[in-house]
Amino acid sequence: MNYNSTRNSAIKVRSAEAIIKGLSDEGGLFVPESIPKFSASDMKYIGKMNYAERAQLVLKKFLTDFTDDELKSAAQAAYSDNFAVENATQLSQLYPDCYVLELFHGPTCAFKDMALQLLPHLMTISAKKTELAAGKQIAILTATSGDTGKAALEGFKDIENTSVTVFYPEDGVSEMQKRQMTTQEGANVRVCAVRGNFDDCQTGVKEIFTDVELIAQLSAKNMIFSSANSINWGRLVPQIIYYVSAYADLLEAGEIEQGESVNICVPTGNFGNILAAYYAREMGLPIGRLICASNANNVLTDCINTGVYDRNRELILTASPSMDILISSNFERLLYHLSDRDDSVINALFTDLKEKGKYTLPSGIKEKLSELFYGGWCDEAETERTIKKVFDEFGYLTDPHTAVAYKIYDDYKNATGDTSKTIITATASPYKFCAAVHKALGGTPETDEFATARKLEELTKTEMPAPLSRTESLPVRFTDSVEKSEMKRAVSDVASSL
Ligand SMILES: *Cc1c(COP(=O)(O)O)cnc(C)c1O
């Protein structure tokens, strides 16, 4: 299987190269040249497999340049014992026909772990297979608005021949997220606060990636830059696994019948998680409607409903910060598929986005989009009310991102009357966002995050996950804070100290 670029269908690379490069040279995203299908026997056996085996089965269909042994060792290393529940994920039923797929039982308590526990292994194997990276150290650089940075640090910590540097906006992440990052363990990790916002961090990292001097400095030390960003195919493909796995579990438990179609509802930011569900559907998994839930940053809702993608609006900071995004990068992959792989359409749309901040979908694509996807959004007050409502009605505690998804699923049912069974993905532990969750339940603010967490534990009779509670007593290792103009120097200093 080869991978094409969304902006140049003539480009063909192996998956190892797509994973090492992250982005194609002309700025497009790598997509598989065809989408492999599940066979009847796959679906028959998958229910009996553990999560690592399920992962191997899905990965093998896409990463055809990897050997069985390589895939097996990567899947085992990622999923055998780094998660707090037996099969890496957990499915809870809220009420008949409505299931929550908990993706936050990994080492950082956010769904990013599902991909970032595996990516480092895919990357080190890929490095051995590509001319570009063979024998080299991979220096991962990441800008984060909170969850990705910590998950990348945990994923890459102490992985041979890699190092990871994370930049986060000093005042732009929750107290818990900051604590998680500054106490990070591992010999090959570094965390640095930036006196600026997330965009400043991201722009700084992009500049470092293309800085000729720095690249040469790294090259002299036999190192190359790479990214753990969510546009990397190596982050997307692991996300397909949990949809297949959840379907298999429902089937095994007798909750659904063979071939029965289920809807998937996803709290969406960069469009990676929901796109993975689209790929699972294209592989033949019986998925009905894909329900795309947004917070007040409702660019995608508008696009699904009107066919116009318009980023010309203020970014609104919400209690679900991982969805505070105006450009959902992975949406480009979906449009490429819906255009029947027409790179000229994609180039035209994304030139418009760059020049005018918006584009209008051709009518054929718009129709397919709104047939497959339902888009909805809710504001901050509705998010809060939903956290309370779901807790009061079902005794189930949701984080703000998952609450947004629940609300939009309710709206979807009211709007369409569709009562098919539905899986809502739960993307973070409520304890990552204790202040917002505690407030939604009527609690009054405490002075620090851990005091709030203890109040939340008392109030809800739930427990803060161990990976979060243990950060309270861990020593802070990283206190650096730089101006955005100093990010390059910070990376250069690390490179020269190696
Ligand atoms: C990253 C993230 C999202 C958004 O996922 P995308 O794949 O970017 O759409 C939603 N919720 C949480 C908690 C996240 O960390």
C-alpha cells in the first residue's frame, strides 16, 4: 500500500516514509491510496482477541511495509500494560442504545494516549526503513494546547533514539495540565513554557522545523526533526482500532447484531478522531451517521450545514480547550476522499483558505458531507448544564469535551428521530478539568486544582485517576519559560548539549 498526498495525487510513498515525514513536501497530508476492507473472518475472530491483537490486525491492513513481528512488538509495547483498564478502552452504557466509549484510561488520562502510546514505536521502526532517517536520532518537537504535549512526553519518554521537546503557552493550559508536564519523568524529555498563546507556540515550532541553520546543526549530530502532530498518519491509523474494537465488544456482549449499524458521536477539534471513524466505516464497519460535535468554535458545524468553511471569526476560549480550533487540519483528508481524490479541488480550496480565510465546497462534495455527517455545536452554558444533567440522570461524570458530544447527540436525536444505537467517544477524564466540572455541579472554587479534585471526589463518589493524583507529590523538573523569539535558541541549546 502506498500513500498519496492530498495536494498531489502523483506522490507515492510507503507508510514508513509518511510517518517519518508527517507532512508531504508541498504541504499536503498523506492518505492511503485505497482503503482496505474487513473480511467476514476478521469480524468473526476479532471479538476473541485482546486489544493489542486487534491493533495488529488493523495496522497490518494499512502499514504493509511493516513485518508481522514489527507490528506485533509495537502493538504489544503500546497496549499491553500502559492502560488502567484491561482492553485499553472501556465501554459504558448510559441507557439502552447509548454507549460511552472511554478513551482516557492511558497514562495521561486523555484520548491522545490511544495514538501516542503507539506512535513512538511506529516511528523508530519507520526510521530503520527509510533512507531519510536510518541510523539517526529523531528529535520530536511539539506545540501543545494541553493534552497532546503530555501524551507525546509519556509516549516518547526513554524510547531509544528519540528525544522530545514540548512548548506550551504559559497561561493557556489548565493547572493540572501544567503540573502533568512540568513533572514529566524520563531522560530524553524537555518541557518549556512560552510567554505567548498557543498560536505563538505553533508558529515558533513551524519556524524551527524549516530553519536551515538548526537543521544543519542537528544533522551534524546525526539527528532529524519530526513531529507528533495529529496530521501524522502514524497518529491517525491507531485511532481506527478503537472503533473496530468497540463494535466487536458490542457484538460479543450481544448488545448488537452482526451487521447492525451504529452511529458515532465525537467531540471534535482537529478532526482526527472523527476521521478515524470515517475510515473504519469505509473499511466496512457498520457505522451509520457520524455526528460531529463542536463547542462555540463552530466552524465545522457551519461547513457541514452550509458548505462554506469560514475561519474569519474570533477564536473563543472555552471549558473544552482541545476543541478551540478554527482550522481543523484533518478535514482536508476527508475532502480529498469526498472529491474522489481530486488534488486540483483540494489545492483550489486550500488556496482560498490561505488567501481569503474561507472556501465554498463544490455541491457534489457538500451533499456527500451532509449525508455522512451531522454537525452541531453548543455554548458554555449548555456544556455546564449537560455535565450536571448527565451526572444527575445517570450518575455518570463527563469532562466538558464529552459533555459537548452528549448534548449534540441529544440534539441529533431530536432533529432526526434516529434512534439507532450510538457510541459517544469520551475523550478526557473529568479530573483533567476539575475546576470546570466541579463548577458545573454547583461547587465553589477552591484555591488549587488538587483541593478542587478532592471536593469533586467527595461530591461525586468518584476517584481521581492515579496518573493525575501522583503528580501532586512529584518534583517539578521543568521551570523554563521563554519569549516566543527565544524558542529557537532553546532548541539549539539542547542540540548543542547532546
Ligand atoms: C484532542 C482532543 C479532542 C479533539 O480531537 P480531534 O481529533 O482533534 O478532533 C477532544 N477532546 C479532548 C479531550 C482532546 O484532547
